[in-house]
Amino acid sequence: MSAHVFVDETKERGLLIAAAVVPTPNLAPARKVIRGLVLPNQRRIHFHKERDDRRRQIVDAINGIGVQAVILDASDRSNMKAARDACLIELVSYAAKINAARLVIERDESTLRADRRLLFDEVQRAGLSGTLRYDHLRAHEECLLAIPDALAWCWAKRGRWRAAVHRMVTDSYRL
């Protein structure tokens, strides 16, 4: 079964990337759940701006969706570009391993050109050019980017927040 992988990061304590895996048949129901969490004057969910009670509500809803996630931790690397490149290379490898149909990465204009170049090369190298699509979208353009946003924030915070999302995380890599 194919899946879409939604990717976001936090740089709070060095680079940490969360990738949420949503099986293709679950995309519409997952979007419905996430859109239902967006408050009337919000364009999107931005986890670090939410109050703790809202964070708990969002995490509970994400846990209910049945998402699986992978954490890529490059926080020990001092060179942010090298850290990001290592994470993207690992993401393509992970996407190949799970037969993902699409990678959706939250768009960051400062890294967009380099990301596209690296992803093009890695997708070619992995022999996935006809099967793996990748897109860089803004969080308001794809509501499911709220999932890795929440996961990355919770994982980086550690303690009770990491414990709240721990069961979703099936793999984690230190790069």
C-alpha cells in the first residue's frame, strides 16, 4: 500500500525532522480531522503558538488518526546545511523502503532550491523518479503538515510531550 509522507522540522536545539506517514486511503479522513481542529480565525495549526490545552487536544486527535512517524535527529551537527542534506537523503531512503508515493515538505524559501536539487539527485539515485513525487508546500496549502509540525515540537520538548507522541514514532535515526 502506498503512503504520503509529510515532513516538518524544528531547529530549536539543532535540526530535528519529523516525517508523518499517512497511507493513501487514510488521506481524506486525516485531512477532515485536522481541518476540524483549525479554529475560526486560524489559517492553519501552528503548534508552538498553541496553548497547552490545545496542544493536548491536537496530539490526542493525531494519535486517533493512526499515523506512523519517523524522527531524523541531526541536532549534533553544527553545519545546518550538512544536517539538512543528511536528513533529506535519509528521507528518500525511508520513502523507498516504505514504497511512499509522495513526500510533502513544508516549504522554506531559504532552502527550497538546494532541497530540490538534492531531492532530484537522490530520487534518481534510488531509482524512484517514476514513482516518488516530492513537493514543497506551505502549511496552509496542506493541512496534514500540522502533523509533523506537532511531532517535531513534541519530540524536541522531550518529557511529557515526547511521551504523548512516542507511540506514533516507529523509527528514529541520529544522523
